[in-house]
Amino acid sequence: MTHPAPEQLSLFDATDNKAPLTPSSRSEGNALLTLTPQIPYVLKRVRRRSIGLRIGPAGLEVSAPRYVSQTEIDRIVTKRSVEQLAIWKRRNKRMRPISINFSPVHLARDDDYVTYLLSLLKTYDVSSEYIKIEVTETLFSGSNQQKAEDLIKRLFDAGISIALDNFGMGYTSFTDIMAIPASIIKIDKEFVDTFLVDGNAENFEQLVRLAHGLGRKVVVVGVDKKWQIDVCRELNCDVVQGYYFSKPLLPENAAQYKPRG
């Protein structure tokens, strides 16, 4: 059985699982995956056949009577994401990459996340091309820089794409950013809320042009108004995401989602 190849930047994004934890059980079965659409734009038109999605703010509910570490949560997100890909593959659904956030705490704790991820892909028979890992500039700061570079190389060598999250919010030099093999740069909602404002979007425009000048695709997060969509179109932003299009969806609903134009 063959499956459609993933389209560039048409992805399900599993990076926004920040819902508070409540006392219940700690079973992975309580992890709920929800997805927020990411909309690719080409020639100022919505590419309806290449819609992607992102896990929403309430996308993961992992409850525990004790402290649950970030590494545990990240592993549950990763497992749920790979399982969902396997479900789509088994049901012969359209396959699109899922984007997963990588927390710097994995490096500090010498947590071999890459081995864990690759073992899941092998177990569930999912190609690495369907996974994208998001990192932030802070991953490469301090004493963990060499570990970060080694991790990125392992991911890259395994065929896993890298996205640089929160672009414009850190202090990494552009020389260092160029050295990161990230094909995608994400402009964070905080930056959008601050600089993509009506009548004064100059700073936002400069950041988008800078990212494109670095040879990266641009994903704009937190776009909630029609005029913001129009600005993103004019600047040839590659992907936009926000409540203008949809709030988080369950996987069974996400597969049927159609964006408004």
C-alpha cells in the first residue's frame, strides 16, 4: 500500500501543550490530542489540499497527583503524535507531518530523546519525513551548545526536519541562526501581538523579510484578524495559523477541516 508524500509545510503541529495539570491519573491514556489548522498560502490563495494543523492550548491533559516533568510530557506528546500518524497510515488517510516541540531540559538531563523518537517511528512503522522538531534559540545557549549541535545533527541525519520557534524573541546572532539547519522559522504569537498591529506593521514586515532573506520558510502564529491575513499574503508568508481559521480540533474532525478563504 502506498501513501501520499508529505507536502512541504503542510503539517500537524504538536507544540502547544501548556494546559494546567490537575489531580487525576497519570496514564498516557489521558493525553488528548487536539489540532489547530496551519494554512499554507501560495500566490495569495489558500492551498486547501495542503492544510496543516497544530496541537492546541488544551491539547494535552496529563493529570497527576505529583509533579510531572517537562520531559515526561514531551515524551507523551511525541508518542501520541506518532500513534496518530500510524492511525492515519493504517486507514489510508492523507499523511502530513506533525511538528513537535523539543525542550532544552532534555539536554540538561541527558535524556536521549532522539533514540526514543526513532524507536517510536520504527515500532509504528512511520517514516521520519512525517516528523518536524521545533527548537528555540535558547537551546544553543550556555554549556549545552555542543550537546544541542550534536542533537540537531542526529535529527537531521535521520531525515527529520527542524523548525526554529520564537524567531525574533531571542538574542542569538544571525550567524548562529544560519548555522542551524532549520528550513522553517516560526514567528511567535507574542511578536505578532506586539508588532503586527493595525497601521504599524513595519517591524513585523522587516522580520519576515529577514527570515526569507536567510532562505527560510516563514510560519506566522496567532493570526486572528482578516487584515493580518492580508498583510501575511502581501509579504508572501508561507504559512499562517490562528483562531481566524479555527480553534483546536480533535484528530477525527481535523482530517475533514476546510478553511475559509
